[in-house]
Amino acid sequence: MSALTVKNLHVKIGESHILHGVTFDVPAHKVTALLGRNGVGKSTTLKSIMGLYQGTGSIELDGLQILGTPTYKIAQAGVAYVPEDREIFSTLSVRENLTLASRNKNNGDAYKNIFELFPELDTRAAQLAGSLSGGQQQMVAIARALLNENEILLVDEPTKGLAPKLVTEVANALVKVAHKTTMLLVEQNLALVKRIAENVIVMDQGRVVFQGGPENLNDPAWVHQMLGVSGGHK
Amino acid sequence: METFILIGITGIGLGALYFLVASGLSLIYGLMGVLNFAHGSFLTVGAFVGFWVASKMGFETTIPEFLLAMIIGGLAAGLFALLIEQLLITRLYERHIDQALVTVGVSLVVGAVLGGWFGNDLRMFPTPMWFLTAIDIGGAQIPADRVIYISTAILLLIGNWALLKFTRIGLIIRAGVENRHMVDALGINVRKAFSTVFFLGGFAAGVGGVLVSVYSNGVSPLIAGSYLIYGFIVVVIGGMGSVPGSFLAAMLIGIIKQFANYYATGLGDFVVVILLAVVLLIRPQGLLGKVRA
């Protein structure tokens, strides 16, 4: 069963036609990795699902059409978003970032789970989010998305720009989260993708060119051909 | 020394009036990116409604009556601002040129309607007799009305700070100033916060309108003119979206202008423009503004 179905999605930004009829399914309760070279439209796809870019075609969340719906209603419908550049509120404290994101007043359990996942956020609750390291900011961004009950989690390059130790920490957190939710993950780190993805979508030049299982990620020739990188043995 | 104190405190009083105009402008631009040239009309509407309420109480008002007229003037301006936001601005988000044209149009219409109705002559604002007295501070005789300007500005600053710091709507506004699309992506309708900010900005401008009328010895449809220009200067120097920045800049400008006018006769406006240029060159984001990504 699909949690999210994207059909024939076209998106233009200004004069540029970025997505050319993107079509894919995200199976419920599984992690789907959205892969491809830089600039093929992966982040645009996530932003379009979130309603941050307008397009034509169809995006269904559990059978409900969400294309053209305001972003805040898409989020309320259960789409959580961890953006590529974290986009935490740097002038707010960690606690304020989390309070803002929480739509349910009685979600003590959600806070407990988050602080188990990222204990540092509990100890740094009063600290301004802008003064955190890149890895800690990524934890805030992920924690913010996990505070509410969601249908799907859209995660855009969560390990981008992080030091190797932090990549492991964020990856471990995503592995734990992956057991509990449907996730559409854009990620360049193939080792992480192979660890958690159960389904793979590959995009090229604004189109989906492959959707299937993750087995091919172990084939260096396939990885090189599809993604333009070596990494099949990672 | 007395002269120094007198000029300093009257400068702070003038700065307080600039702050009342600028605080709403700063929040409205900081949160919504709306360059609101209709802000002067909020000030004028507040001044006229306050004048109407005060006039009902006679030629002279008591301090509580004056404060009531000021608050009603502020509320009327806040509601007028909300009306303008709902009817016009909501259709023009992200369309900056259209916003400028429409808000300039609103200010022209309000000025013309009030001018046609009441005429453009100054009408004496009914004030308490206490306003005409002087308070001795360090030997300087300070006009008593300055106390009202300064305390109102400080109360508004504290109220603004408390709202922004301790309420959920304040949290949404602060986050929205930084990144309104991400606030939306968290499932929050940031446009509701926009309406609150428009109301608060209108309220502050309306209260400012009543006090400007007292300072200018009367109410008139033309009263907002130079105050709106100074409001924009304060916002730029203080930093877009920063209310404390606006307060700091307004006080700085009020004091510098008064001293310049006294020691270099009539050069107050010129010195403020030089200050604006210096800030733009050295710190384009303003004194307490944040650099936008």
C-alpha cells in the first residue's frame, strides 16, 4: 500500500522547467531513498510535495489529493519535512524550536522519545539554536519533524556537510526512526542509504528513471551508470 | 547643564514618538516583507478617532480620559490596519511593487477623505491641563507631556517584548520573521500571525497618532507626513524586524536631531540623513538587524 503517490508532476521555477512528469510511489511503513546526481530535481520534488513549489499533476497522501493545498495544511495532514539546509530558527532556543513545532499540547511521550534519540538536545534546551554545531542543528531539524504523529517524513540530505562522527550519529538516529515511520529520504551517502532503504527511486534530469529494490546499490556498474559515482561496494 | 538635560529629554520624547510609528512598520516588514506606505494612514485614523473620543469629553480632558481616548484611537487604528490587511494585502503577498502602489493609494485616499470631511487645518486636541505644566529635572523645566510620550513608548516596548517572548503567537512571529516558509512547513498558518502583527502595528501607530497630535498642537489629515518618513529611517537604522532595534534607533535619532537643531540651527534633519547614510555603509542590516540569507 502506498503512503504517497506522485503522478506526472511538472514543476517550473521561473522560466526553468525542473520536474518533467515525475511519477513514483512511496510504500507505507518503509524507507524509500530518492537518489540521483546533483541538480536532477530531488530537493525540488520534496519541496513540491510540501507545497513550497507549485506544479501540475497529482500528489496523493493516503489517497487524498494534496497538490495545490497550502503548505501548513499539508503539514497538518501528516507530512513532516527536514529540509536540506536544516532551516532551524537560529534566533530561537532549542526548546522554542521544539515548542513551535509541536502541534499537540499533550505530547510528553514524543519529547521523551526525542530526548532518548538526541540526549544533547535536552541538555542544550536553553541554548540558541544558531549557536549549535551543524550536527546538533540537524538533530533539532529531525527532532522538530518527529514531535507530531506523521504519515510520512521527508528528509533531505540529513548528513550533508557533517563531520564523519556526526554522520554516524545522525545515521543511527534515522535507523531508529526508520522502524517507526514512512520515510522519503534524499541522501548522497550510499552507505547510509544501503543501511536503511527498502525501496530506491533514481531521478535524472527531472524524471524518474528507476524505481525498485535496493539490491542494485551493491552493483558498482549500476551505481556508476545511474548515479555517476563509485560506491557499489560501500 | 539644564539646557543639556532639557534637550536630551525632549530628544527622548521625540524618539518615543518615532518609535511608536516605527515599531509596527518594523514588524510588518520583518515578518511579511510588506513595505507598508499606508502606515501613516493608521496613525492618522488613530489620531482622528482619539480626537473624536476626547472631544466628546469637553475642551479639556483629565489624564484618565486622555489615556482612554489614546487607547480607543489605537484600537481603531489597529482594526483599520486589520481591515486593510484582509481586504488588500492578503492578495498581494510576494508582490512588492503592487504592495507599494496599493498602500500609497490607501494613504492618499485616507488623507483625501479626512481632508474633505474635516479640512486640512489643525484642530486643537483636548488634553489635560497637566500637559501644559513643566517638571523640574536637574534644574531643567521639562514639558510634562514628554513623560506621557516616553512612558507610553517604554510600555509598548515592554508589551511587545512580553508578547514576543512569552506567547505562542509571539513565538510564531519571531520564527516567521526569520523564515516564514519553514513556519508554514511546521503546520502553522503563518498568515494568522500576519494579521496579529498588522493589528499591533496599527495599534502602536494609532497611539502614536494621538501623541503626535498633542506634540504638534492639533490633529490634521496631514499629520503623518514627516513621522512616516522618520519611521522608515528608524526601521532601517534599527534593523528590519527588530523592535528593540527600532527603539534604540528612535531614541538615537530623537536625541541627535534635538541636539543638532540646537547647536547647529535647523540642521537636525540633515544630521539624521547623514546618520542613515553612515549606518547603511557600515552596517547595512541596521544596528540590531540580522543579515538575511
